[in-house]
Amino acid sequence: MTIFDSVLTFSSRQLRHLLLFGTLLLEFVALRATSQPLPDGEETLTVEAQSISIPVKTDVQIQGGHLQGVQLFNGTLIVSGSSKDFGYLGLFQLLGGDFRFLGLKKLAADPFNHAGGFQVSDNWLAIGLEDPVGKRASVIQLIDVSSFEKLSGPPVYSLKRQGEFKRSTAGAVALLKRNDHFLLAVGSWDSMVIDFYTSNGVDPYAENFEFKPWTSWDSREAKRKDWKDWDYNSYQSLQLTEDSTGLYITGLARKGNANVADVFELNTDSDPYNLLKKVATYSVQCRGDVTFRNGAGLTTFHELPSIVAVGHQLTPNTNIQIFPIKKR
């Protein structure tokens, strides 16, 4: 077994839900990227949270580490986590009004045991696994989530990164399917630098499918004259979105006692110094062990654009909060 082999483990109780889970995963195919929640940076927003605690029982021993990312699509909740021995995904499904834990998917073993913030676009999940000790290497995995059978298998595509200390890590990964290609964003340590890649098509199963570097943006060299404010944070999660107003990347981070979402417009025709322009920022108040430091993402919940954030640990309970964004 290689470090990229995938393993799913389930209890007998969880197996009863797998057929339904596989059916619901097919709904991912019809999904498109969430529209930018703050197209107008001057809007005043109110955010009210829904808190959910989900019991988790698993036979897999998880030593050390903590949760790192979260995505919620059509009633399917996926969290990422690190541990001493491997990086993983935790899978949940909304059944009968409650989220139920379905199982654990191992992604990669030590040294790539640090699974970070991730994003699902269409029926593809992109996640980075990095070496948290050496901090010089990482692997991006592209996983098909269109069915349970495909989700259970190994990644369809992998992209290896290696380089300078803290430069080629992958703690935050974002993915957006566009008309004829995928756009991939990979944040280095603390998202100090964001590397952008584009694919040569939209079928990762194609024999010649690949991602190639497009450009890199360094926050330390960026021109911030036209930004809403000059703050740039250590983003645990990055999310790419596109709508009629433009292309955006949102960074979610813990800043002091606040949980902030900073929205940047991405101008593909610009030079690397002006590639990102900060157009909006807002914060929410998390409770308990839930913070953006553990992972957060953009979603749609009950037909409202929302933010989902996750707690520190998978077991014995996975805690999440969902923040519907409502305009006053």
C-alpha cells in the first residue's frame, strides 16, 4: 500500500446508511460554485449561527492532530483532519433531520499526515497534504465525490510540490470548475503565498489531464493601495467563487478573538502585484471549540449563502456552526 492509497472504515451501524449516502453524493454533480457572498463591500450584514454537535464513533485510532477544514453540500458534510500517522476525511450525511457519521477516509500517511483546508467544486474535491515537520513538500489530491464507489477509491489526480522551507506546503487549497478548465489555488504556510494552477481540461480522468502553474501571488509584495483595508491574515481555508460580478477568493482565518472572512477580487488580466484586491471583510462570533482556525468554508444552507465552521476534534463529537448571511 502506498501513502496515496485510500481506506474507508465503517461500523455495522454506519453501513446501513451507505446506499443512501452514495445516492445523495450524486447530487454533487449538479452543484456549482457558491456565488460571492459580499459582492458589495459596503453592505451591512448580520450573521446568526446554528450550532450542531454530532456524535462520532470509529474503530480507527486517531492520535494527535486536529480538524483542519470543512465543506457542506446538499446535506453532505465533509471534514478534514490531521493526526500523528495520517491525514483523513470524516464523512457525514444529513438523515432524518440529523447529521450522522458515516466513516473515515484515510488520505495519506506520514510524512504527508497534515490534511488542510479544502474545497469541493462540481463533483471534485481538492485537498492538500503536507509534511508539517520538514515544511518543504506537499501533495494535492483531486478526489471524485460523484458516487460512493469513486469516493472510496484512490485520488484521480495528484500534484506533488517540493521546494523552499514553508514555500511548497499546502495548508489551504481552493478549487473552481470553470467553462473549459479548473482553477486551483494553493496557499503556502500561513497562506503567505498563493500559487495558482490551471488545468488543460475539465476531465481529470483523461490520460493527458494535468495542472500547470499559472502564476503566484506573494502577500508581502502585493500592492494594497486600492484595498478595502490593508490587513492580510493567516488563512486556514481559501475558497474560490465566481458569479456575474467577477472571480473571487475568500480567506477564512482566526484573528485574535475574531473569526474573519476576507474577500479578494481576482483579476486574471493583472500583474502578480495587483492580482488580488481586497473588497470586503466581515467577522462572526463562534462558540465552544468552533473557530475558523480549525477550518471554515462557504456553502448554501436552507437556500441561504452561509459559512460553515468546525470544531477542534473529530471524536467524541464533531461540532459545527452554520452562519446564514442575511442582508439587513
